[in-house]
Amino acid sequence: APTIQRADYRPLSWTVETVDLHFRLDAEATLVTNRMRCVRNRDAAEGPIRLWGEALERVSLTVDGAAPTAVREADGALEIDASGDAVLVEVVTRVNPRANTTLSGLYLSNGGFFTQCEAEGFRRITCFPDRPDVMARYTVTLEADRAACPVLLSNGNLVEEGLLPEGRHYAKWEDPFPKPSYLFALVAAKLVALERRVTTMSGREVLLQVWVEAGNLDRVEHAMDSLVHSMRWDEESFGLELDLDRFMIVAVADFNMGAMENKGLNIFNTKFILAKPDTATDLDYENVESVVAHEYFHNWTGNRVTCRDWFQLTLKEGLTVFRDQQFSADMLARAAGPEGAASARAVKRIDDVRVLRAAQFPEDGGPMAHPIRPDSYQEINNFYTATVYEKGAEVIRMLHTLLGQEGFRNGMDLYFSYFDGQAVTCDDFVEVMSEANNGFDLDQFMRWYEQAGTPRVKASGVWNAADGSYTLTLAQSTPATPGQHVKQPLVIPVAVGLIGADGRDVALRLEGEAQAGACTRVLKLTEDVQVFRFVGVSAEPVPSLLRGFSAPVILELDEDDARLAFRMAHDADPCNRWDAAQRYAERVALALAADPAAVVPEAFVAAFRTLLNDGALDPAFRAQALALPGEAYLLERMSPADPAALRSALVRMMRALGATLAADWLEVVERLQLAGAYRYHPGDAGRRALVNLALRYLAAAGMADGLALAEARFADATNMTERFGALAALVQSTSPARAAALQAFHDRHRDDALVLDKWFALQAGAWRWGDAAEPALARVRVLLSDPAFSLSNPNKVYALLGTFFRANPGEFHAADGSGHAFWVEQVIALDARNPQVAARMARALENWRHFTPALQASIRPQLERVLAAPGLSADVAEIVGKALG
Ligand code: DPP
Ligand code: ZN
């Protein structure tokens, strides 16, 4: 596929003002009539009307009612010569929703019609200038069989509906706001809605609906509550109000992504809507809340102000992820009350940092590394990445840190006042942030949008006893990434604290300042190397750097075990306290991986024990701090990466921590386990998380009491968090009760697709705890032919194959290469149905060059096999091509 360059952006010669769409919905032959008023774009060079189309049968095409004089096909688009300033183009197409297994465009799910248009799915419905800089007003008429599809929805307001002959009916929708085609949506299905009416900040009453299949109506309350909370939060935090009379969310079981922010008609993966205590875990509840918020927040950051071109994707995604992270932190803090608010916020921050390190750091260190605003792509669907989303959110967070809460808000206000109703760029956003803050200089800051790779900040400190000064030297560098060999220094906010020997923070005073100020302050690192001199430091301090994870960088600081243990016990910044535990665990894991005979150091176990037994610490925080770092992250830190050696190290650590601290873990379970009805509340969730972690350690170590506890909790659990936590502990052990528990879980939830996803994932992610244990691949192969599994359903693929490929490296990279051969089979099978899903799975091997020579030798021919497969999609070809490139 050709590579598309950001620098090649040109406005289109013709744009669209209004679109009138008519759908005669039919499972195999839907007729789409599209009447667009195309207008000449005075700001662009002269040229033809350009319309993109894909997988369409074109039935007719007229311009102002007549056959067009000149039509050509060029670069996958139709080019139509037209004269004058405005013409009416009518194009009629026929599409086959049943045959559409890509889940992009118009498709069927359980007998209903659904659409997904971001990024370029609209061109699979009709011929259109399918780019986000074409913003038009839409009128949509849907016509369908009334019995099969009683509910007909599209964007905006319902203006007309009625019956038609032959058992059919229709509905007409009008969206008052101009929008890009990627925000178009329709739904025609048999659904029911939970409804709520709420009043917005300006006093308008609006109707909220969450549409699901009838059998799921008992699990939409939480999604509805989350929507109402999101609306309130955006009003209070940013003065942003819902601009429609009606806001709809529809849940669908077959969906490539998490959810989609179509104007007024969000379409969601059921995974991020449905929740009730018996089927959803605390984490599911949390995810529903944050995804509902994310999509709702897009109504302003994404829909009212959208992206000029897809290179600017982070303009809406980075900003909206930042907003949903802030929202979740506020919600957690509010629920935790004044006492627990700070810890609740920190736990949320730690979650976000974990995701960034596990998903984004490896991406930034591999062949797909790209700036948050990429310079080129082959397939845009491959760029809905952790870099664009999560690193993009970190970049916004740094702006927020540099400008302050109020300065940031002023910038947002100005952004909407300038750009409402427009399609703009990341430069526009950053410029307006500067303008709203007295011309705050953000020129160098723009490099965060231009440079790929995770920056390293190397820190060293020297305390001078003679003059009581502490000199901190910070040096930054960013490793080369594909196509970017030279990197410029970035603006890096480094939040710093100094901890005294008594464990308390020292009030900080930089040389030249009249008096000491706060205990944490943000240093601005802008040069390659900078020196900061603190004075009035009477004893040697322990530095605590990058507090709150103030920048998306890797901090390199020489700390011995004793210092890490000290910070684990005393760092006033919870993020750094967590990070100290992670660093210590990383050091032990890498040492054990390098030496099969090495044992877990006692001092490490003691440091964990101190943290575990610190009752002043919120259980949710302890659960975070006592969980070992993720395997994907650790593999990136290992050179060469050896998944089998790392797995062996982690098994030894789990067993040592489980066995040595058995009495402590048992006491935690005893003390913290909850009685009474389940409620989703962060305090309760924290207790459940720590209890589940305790069971994991106890079971891994094969402690009889722990296994008995896990079995009992599995049998008696009254909610999914406890049932699944206990099951996970049993599965990650040599317990003989393992198989029976898996079977019981399956039988109890056999009719519940989302719960079965958990069951598939748990088995695909299982480690081997004894020599006799079944390899995960053997289990995965069996599960592939389970009647509940389907390669056509993305959630199933992510649960079974995604977990095996991406979350079980110790098994996937088996030395005999069986996992790699299996990967080829599955990627090729998936690619024939759904290239987007296939490409996601394909990414599991992209960092193969970091592995041991033996693994590289096993993987290379498999990558080559995929690349040589006939009919490979552009999606997979880009991933595998870059991996081999
Ligand atoms: N725009 C969606 C989201 O991130 C993904 N397509 O919300
Ligand atoms: Zn988004």
C-alpha cells in the first residue's frame, strides 16, 4: 500500500454542505441513496470533485440530475469534473451488510444493522469525500422491516416516523450540527432502552437513552449513571454542556474497538456498557465509567472541534483521554471522601502509568515507533495506538502542569471560541494554549508532537556536607527511532522532592531563593544537561524524582536496594512509593532471570512485608504496590529479552513472596474481606483487590490454607470480582481443584458472552506452575473449537488469542517455536475476515529483534510467511513489513 505523508495535506477543491441519505435496509442488499450538495472550496486549488468508495456496488451517479460529463478513477477515488460553485450529486450504491465481516461500514450483528465509520468506514457505505475536514449537515431516512428492526436510530433529532407497506417502517433523523463523515452512525435493530431525563446547566431538559438487547436491561444502570456524571463533570470542569436534545448510547456485541463517539449516537462494545455485580468485576465497572465518559467528552473535544486530517488524531484522542483520566480521578476521590481522596487519585494515576509502561513504552522502542502526531502511515487504522492515545494524554498533562489548572482552562475556553465547528490541527491547539497564557512559549514543547521514542532522564545528586547544598544534575536523551536518528532536547517537567533521613520531605529552596517553599516542585528540564542546586539541606537527602510521573520518560537513577526500600517505606509521593517497589521488583526479576540458581533476596521480601502490613495505606494502593511489574514492561527492560527466563524468575518471586509472607497474606484476607451486598465503591474495590492479590500469592506458592481459602471464596462468592479473583488464583497454581473450578464457572455463565470472554482469557493467560502442567497453547487450541468461541467476534479474539499472544509471553514464545507457527495460522485466518483485528494480533511479534538470537531465528521466517501470504491486507502488511524492515 502507498505511504501517506502528513506534509502532503491539501484542502479538497470541493466540499459538501448538506447530505441527504436514504437507506433501504436489507441484510444482503441495502440500497443507499445519497444526495449531496457539493460546493466549491474557494480556499483550495481548482480541481474535480473527489469521492472515495470501497466495497460498493455503484448503481447510479448523477450531477444536477444528469449523467456527469467526465468521471475518472484515480487513487481509489472518483473524480468528477464540475462547473459553477455548487452542484447536486446523487449517488446510489448497494452494499451487502451480511458479507461485511470487517465490522467497518454497515454490518450485521445478531440480526441488527450497525455502522462504524471512523476512520474510513463511511466510504464503504456510499461514495463521499470521506475526510474529517469535510463537515456537512446530515438528514438520514432509514427504512427497514418493522418486526426485525423495530428501532431505527441515527444522529441528531428524530423528525418523522411512520409505517410503510409490506411490514416495513421508516424514521427520519436530522443532525443540526455539521460533522465529518466519520461521526455518522445508524442503528436498526431489536433493542430496548433505559431512559432518563436530566436538566443541563442552562436549564434544558434532555433525554438520555442506553439501548441494549432486552435480556441486558438489568445491566445498564451503571452506564447511565456514568453518563449523567460525565455530563455534570464537563459542565463543572470545563463549562461544556450537552448540545443536543437527545443523547443515545447503543451497545453491540460485535465491535472492533471499545466504543465510538458518533454525534448523539455513541455505539459501544457491550464490554464497556453492561455491568451487574454477578457478571462484572470492579475493573469492569471502572472501565464502563471511563469509556462512557471518554465518548461523551468527545462531543466537544472531537466532534464540535474535530481533526483536519488523521495525522492530527491525538488532537482529539490525547486530549480526551486526559479528560477521562481527570474525570475518573475526580470520581474516585469524591467517593473516597476527604481522608482517602489523595490516595484514590494516586491509585488512578498509577493505573494510567502502568498502562503507559506496558503498552506505550514497548511501542516507542520498536518498529512502529511514531510521534504522537505521526508523519506518515500506510493504514490509518494501525495508528489508533497507545502513543496517540496514552502518550498523547501525557503530553496534554504536561501542558496542564506547565500552565496550571487555570491557565489550561483559559486555553480550552479560547480553543472552543476560535475553533468551534471547525477541523483543526495540533498546532492550532498548542498555539491557542500559548495565546491564552500571555504568549507562554511552547515552541520547544511542540517537539513532543514531532519526536518519537521514550526520552531518558539520567539523574545524579551530590550532597555537600560543608555548605549544606544538594546538586542535582539532570541529563536527557531520546534514542533513535525508525526514520528519526537525531533528537532535540524536549521540555520535560520533573517534579522533585528530597526526603530526609527521618523519612520526611525537606522544604525545597533553590540557590538564589530567599526562603524555602514547597516540598515538591517542578523543575523544567529544557537543555541536554542542567544542574539544579538546592541549599539549606542539612543532611544527605534521598531524592524522589519524577513525582506523580510528571513526564512520560524513563528515569535513570542509581539507587541501591536500601534506598529503594527506604522510599518504599517513606516516599511522600504515592506514585513514587509504588515506583520504588516496582524498581526493586524489576531489579530482582532481572537478576533472577539472569541466574536460574539465584534466590529472592530476603531484604526484598522484607520490604514487601513492611508495605503489606502498613495499615495506614489504602488497600487499593497496597494492591498496586505489591503486584509485580507487568511482563511486557519487564521484557522491554531486558536485553536480550528472554521470556522463558523472565517467567521462571517471576514464578520464583511469586512463590517466595507467597510462602515467606503467608501469614501476612492470610491476615490480610481475614481482616479485609467484605461481607454484605456488593456495591461498586473504590474503598470496597481496593479491599477486594488486595484480598485477590493475597490469594494469588498464596495459591502460587501452593500454600494449603491459601488454596483452601480460594476454593471457599470461589464457591461462596456473591459477585464477579470475588468469584473471578478466586478462580484466577486457582488457575495460577498447581491446585487439583483448578479444572473443576473452571468447569463450574463455565457452567454457571455458559450463556453470557462477556463472562465467557473472561473464562477464555484466564486460560489463555495461564502460566505453567508445574512440570506436568499443560502448555497454554494446547489449551488455546482446544478452546478455539469451543462452541462459544468465534473468530468473527473481536471480543472473543482479543480474549483468547490476544491474551495468549500479548499477555502470556512465557508460553507464547515457547522454545520449540510452536507459538510462532500458531500465530501465523491465526493472523492469516483473521486477516481474511477482519484486517483491523488481524493487524492488532500481528503486532504481538513486532519487537522480535529485542529477543534472544534463538527466538529471533524462530520468529523471522514466520513474519516472512505472513508477509508472503496472498491477498494480505494493507493493515497487516504495514505491521509485518515494518517489523521486518
Ligand atoms: N474514536 C474512538 C475513541 O477513541 C475510537 N475509534 O473513542
Ligand atoms: Zn477517543
